[in-house]
Amino acid sequence: MINLSSLDIANKNLVIRVDMNVPLKDSEVLDATRIKACLPTIEHALSNNARILLISHLGRPSEGNFEEKFSLQPVAEYISNLFNEKCELINSLESKDIFNGKFNVQLLENIRFFEGEKSNSAKLGKILASLGDIYVFDAFGTAHREQASTHSAIEQANIACAGFLLERENRNLTKVLNNYENPYIAVIGGAKVSTKLELIKSINNEAQNIIVGGGIANTFIKAAGFKIGQSLYEESMLDIAKSILEKNKIVLPDKVITSETFEGKNIQKKSLDEIEDNEMILDLLLKEETYSILDSAKTILWNGPMGVFENKLFEQGTRDLSETIAKSSAFSIAGGGETLSAINKYINTDDVSYCSTGGGAFLEFMEGKTLPSISALNAKNTER
């Protein structure tokens, strides 16, 4: 894979696929984490007097139609304020204003407004690839999608390379996937076993222990023979959960927080064998064994919370987990939106060795899959 840092980009025109799919409210950026993650690549380009056209998606508009609520105009304004110079929003791929010299940074309107993006259209990919001198892919969060701006454009560009963010993601995730140091401990939370089954199966062959949380834990708790009342779980995953439990790597809690409602009716701390039929498990508490496992770890993979931490009534498990990982000397890597929200709520991002910007891309990478964007970039390296 060719990296941006290895290329001469002085005075060149760079088309950079970024992931600026940020939350907005009243045309204001609520969380700029994804924008800031792209800055090293943008700043490197500007320091080399390169001109930039940024490409990103935002939300899920109906393809081929402009929908104002999905416009990237607020993002363009945020970037303008960030660099103290105007970031021009480009509405058409045929615009004569692209790389016209007036602005150093331009932003193409939401790529999902353009026909052919989702279908990985060769026609759209060729247009995107031909806009500049170099096509830079730096949107790790979309690297698992085979779409025009994430795949076809890379294939058809004369020169395509990885930006600094993608390079950083690839290096750090590969370290945990292939070059981890034992003891290797995984923390897997979330609603459904089915969405993370391949990850759990893969890690079950590598890690010393897997600490489970959320609805995923409920499925394993039920598979282990305990009652879970009205708790969220997956009936169809019980047999698979039982087979995974046979390796004795799954770490279940011995104490949970239950409630009769999500609002907190009759909240109680209970052992697994005390749960009533009308109760739900909404938080899992770490036991002494779990603290010891995390304290002795050399590598920690973290994806998902322990419980419904958005509600303060059910945050203890996730808060304790966050603080324990923060104190760990292990190489720790975290990924997924809920995980990053927990980190921002309870600790600092610097307390984790690396925070991935990917959700689905993070999961698929850690499952050992080659992501379409990375595959296309690797092929360009072979062509070079």
C-alpha cells in the first residue's frame, strides 16, 4: 500500500476521501472527532502547497437527490473556521471551480447525492479519480464498503495512496490482529451476538479471555443456564454461545444490576442465580477476577459497553471498565461508537493506546477480513 508520506505532492491537486459523517443539530457540528482525525493528512497537504478537494458522505440520503438536512455545508463552515480561510462547497462534479486556484481547500457536496456511489459505479469512480493528480483514501470508517468513492475511484486513479489516518489505523489494528503480546484480553459488548459473532469466534481462538457485556452477555448468561428474565438476548444464538463457552474463555459477571423498566423501576444488585422473571439485566459489574485479568493484560481489545451506560442508573460497569483500562499498562485498542462515547464520558482518549475511527470497518478488520478499500490500495501498489 502506497502511503501519502512517500509521495511528492508539492503543488499537486489532491482528491482526498475522508469520513466527515459527523452529527449535526441546527446546522452545527455536534462532535468534530471525525473531522479532527483527518487533519494530519490535510495539514500535510497544505504544508506542501497542494490544493485539496475533500470527498465525504453524510447520513443516508436517497441517492441522486439533494436533501438539505444531509448537506455538508455545516462541515464546510466548520473547516473554514478551523483553518481561518474559506472552504468552498462544490455542488457539481462538472464545476469549473474545482482546483481553480481561488481556494486551497474545497469540499464536494455529500457524495451520496451522486448517482452510482452505492453501486460502486465505474463511471462515477472514473470521474472522481480524474479530478486531481492523486487520489488519497483516508476514510477508514468506510473502508469496508465497496462504493464508487471508496473502491472504484481508487482502482481507476493514476496514483492512489493511503492518508495518514488510514496508515495509522492499519498499523495499530494489525498490531493487535497479528502481532499482539500475551496475555491478550478482549472486551466485547453490544446488543447482539450475531453482529459480532465472527469477531468473537476469531478472538476465541487467540485471546486468553473474552469479557462480555450488554445484550451479548445476556445471551451467554442464558446459554450458561441462568435465568435472565425480560433481558434482551438472541434465542437463535444460544447453541452457538454454548459451543463458544466450552473453551472456557468467556468471562461472565457474578453481579448484575437489574430493573423492571429501562427507567429504573425497582433497581437491584443481584447474583446471576437471583434474577426474577419480571426483571431485566441493564448493567454488568466487574468481579475481582475480571480486574485481575485486565491488570495482567499486555494487549486489550475493547469493543462495546457493559450495560446501558447512557443512563446514569446503569453506568457503573462501563465506568469501572473504562477506568480499569485507563490504568492498564497494556497496549489497548478501542473501536465502535459506543466505546468511544464511553471513553469520552469517563476517561481521556490518551488513556487508551489507540482509538479507532471505524465501526463496521473496525469489526471486519479485526475478524481478519481484507477490506475492499485496502485491497484496492494494495493492488495499486503492485501496479506501481
